[in-house]
Amino acid sequence: MMKKLFIISALMAIIIAPAAADDQTVVLELFTSQGCVACPPADKVLAVLAQQDNVVALSWAVDYWDYLGWRDTFGSAENTKRQEDYNTRLGVRGVFTPQVIINGNAQTVGSRAEEIRNLIRTRREAGGLPVNVSVEGDWEELRYSIEQVSDQMSEQSKSLVIRLVWYDAEQIVKIGYGDNGGRELHYTNVVRGTRIIGEWSGEQISGIIDLADMIAVGADCVAIILQDGETGPILGAAKIVLAPIT
């Protein structure tokens, strides 16, 4: 029988609004691997930053370290391709871990906590569209809405995609062997799946999402990301936390 969920907390994100820079939500995407000896410090940095209400922090596990012998239990070729596509657009040669992408338009080493905080601050001060994304829901459905800003849309931002991401708030993995062999590693906001659910060109839009895919893999969090193309700049985001009915 399908496990029913309800939303226990929700965040309305007001993105790129210069008058309220401190309220602007920033999306952090950490590309990490259980087979990477340099990644645990970055995983810890993400865990700290994820506690901020106005940060959507996501951990994408890549698969290119699997050749060392330990297969990442969350890694996928799709996650690796997302990182490759980001780096191609940002002019970064190849891929590496740990790497963090900030709002789709800046990157650095994932363990550089102070640099990441500075980039978050810079992204909030950049200015741009005042995009509102809100989410709410009940046991089996997620409802989202995006306010109309057609009059303020630029020519470069008229083909935005709405991406749905579902993830686990916390995972603990005992690594059997490899560079991190014997260690018990803690992961925050581990992405379990993602898909594009629509496009947006500045109009008022709303929709309902069936949570069955998320429930099936046991995910307990969901994020909506408004992005210019699949790996372009991010203009809006919202996150929710799910929990089982008791």
C-alpha cells in the first residue's frame, strides 16, 4: 500500500528581489561521491548551509569514481551529465569533486565554506526578476504556483524550465572499501530523482504534482527550481519537507 505523506513545512522563495536581498533563496548544488576522499569536508559544509531557510542545498552523487571499486549507492550517470553540462557552459574543463554550483552561474570547490558564503552573498546582490515560487500540499499531491512577471521578463529569460527534484534530508552510509573504506559518512539532501515538469515564460502558472515517484523511493523532501534551460542561471526556487503520517 502506498505510504501517505503530508507536508510539515514549506518555504515560499522570493528570488532576485533587490529590495529584500537577505530573503532571496539561493540554490547550492554539490557534486560529490562516496569514492572521493576529498568530499567528506564538502558534505559537511553543505549540511551547515542547508540549515538556512533561504538556501536550497542539493547533493548530486556522481558515478565517475566508481571505477576505484566502491560503487556510490546514490550515484548516477544522469547526475554526472548535469555536472558536465554545467561545466561546459561555465567554461570549466572536465569534472571534479567536490564541486558546488551556486544558482547555476558560479562554481567553486565544495569545501571552501567562506568562498561559498561570499558567492551566495554576491548572487543575492546581483538583482534581477522578482520571481515568486510557492508550494503547498496534502498527503499525495504537491501544488505549486509562480506569479506573473511577464512585463519584466528579459529576452534572455523567456524559456525557463520548471524542474522538480526529490531528495532525502539525511543519509548515513558505511563505506565498505576504497579511499573512504571503513568510514561512516553523513549526507544531506541527497537527490533521488528529478524531472522537468513544464516551461515558464513569465505568465501566472500553477500545477499539481503526484508524489508517487517520490514516495516510491522514500524521499522526504521536494524542491521546485525555476531555471533558464536545463543548466542555466536559476531565478527561483522553493523547498518542502515531507513526513509520514503517524
